[in-house]
Amino acid sequence: QVLHCMDNSCAGGESLFSDGERVGRLLWPFVNASTRMAPLADHHIPYQYDKNGYHYFASRYVIDHTEGGGFAGVHWSPPFQGKYLSAAKDLRPWIEPARIFEGLINDESAVHSRKMEAGECVLFDNLRTMHGRTAFDVGSGGSRWLRGAYITAEDFLSRASYIPAGQAE
């Protein structure tokens, strides 16, 4: 993801970043051992976005795994959790592990906070790095305007392969 700050002159609005993959790998031995953390890897969570004529839907595990049973990544975005398309399983076993996961990614020691200034741009792996923000107040002056775009790994690697020798460093 590319996140470009156009204006951030109001109170608050710090960008928050946390390494979700690190937390997934930390919990993986407990998820994989069929403990009470297992629901993070065996219950699909629906994610959806439907705005301005764009509609996306995906159903994913919080902690994903390969067909061979290895760690494959994390998917966590509570603001985009959607509706179940069919009758849902009992969510009660999932709630406590989800709270533990969220507590780890939101722990003060795991979050990098930065108030982006106008003109600054950050590029990060949206499948690894969790991103959020603090509350902001434009009522007492200033504004906040960030523009974001998503780049697939294939697009990035394709363009990066054409960087002339000596310039990438």
C-alpha cells in the first residue's frame, strides 16, 4: 500500500503501524497445536467493501496456512468484517483468540506511531503491516487528507526489476 499525506494539520490523526505477521508467527505454534487458539486458523471471517460502485468480498482465516500445514500469513481488518453469506458457525470459541490477537497487535510496544506531515509518503506491505490511525479533530482548525493506493506484489516486482544498477541502493 502507498499512503501519501496531502494535509495533516489538525489535532490527532497519527498513523499507526503494527507487524501482524510477527504476531501470527508468534501464535502459530499454539494455533497449529489445536489449542484454544485454533479458531484463528479454522474459521473463515468474511471481509467486504462496498462503496462508490466498488464491491469486494473475501472470506479468510485470521491466521492463514498452506495446504501442507505451514504458516501463510494473517488477515485482520475489523472495520471491513462483513456479513456471513450463510448460517455462521458458533463464534464464541473464536472471540477469545481474536481478542488475544488484537491485544498483541495493538500492544503499545508493538505499535509504531507517526504523525505524517504534508508531502510524506509511506509504502508498506498491507498483508503484513496492520495500519490504523488515532482520532483526529478538524473542528478546532486544520484538516486531514491522506490518499492511498494499493499495488500488487507482481506490479511492484515487475517495475523494480527495471531500476538501473546503482540507483536502487
